Amino acid sequence: MKERFEVGEKRIDRKALIRQYKESRRPMGIYRVRHKASGRSLVGETVDLPAMLNRVRFQLNAGAHPNVELQRDWKKYRKPKQLE
């Protein structure tokens, strides 16, 4: 039995949505997380930029980022606008 759910008047096939997501191209490249106040940056590369940004923010908020200096700055300033 196909798993379907309704959004408004449309019926959506969940497996088709998952397959579509997995087959979609994700932006890849080089990223930089910069602390405006100190001018320090973390530079990296990834095959999925949105996922990496989500991962870095989660690690910083959880206090578990592997870059000790970046984690220290995040803890000290704790302002999301400080990092771009």
C-alpha cells in the first residue's frame, strides 16, 4: 500500500517525494564561516552546502563544534548575526 497524505486537495505520494529529493542536485562548493568581531574564519568544502550550514550551526549551538576557537567565540558572543 502506497503511503499518501493530503495537502489541501492534493494527494501526495511520500515515496515519490523522497525519491525526488534524493535525485535532486544540491549546491556544492567552498564555504566560509566568518566571525565579524574578531575577523577569524573557518573555510571548508562540501558536496551539500545547505546541509553543512545546518550542521555547523547545530554543532555550535550544542557546544560540540570540533574547531575549538570557533566554538569559544560562539560561546562568548552567542549572537547568530556575528557569523555569516
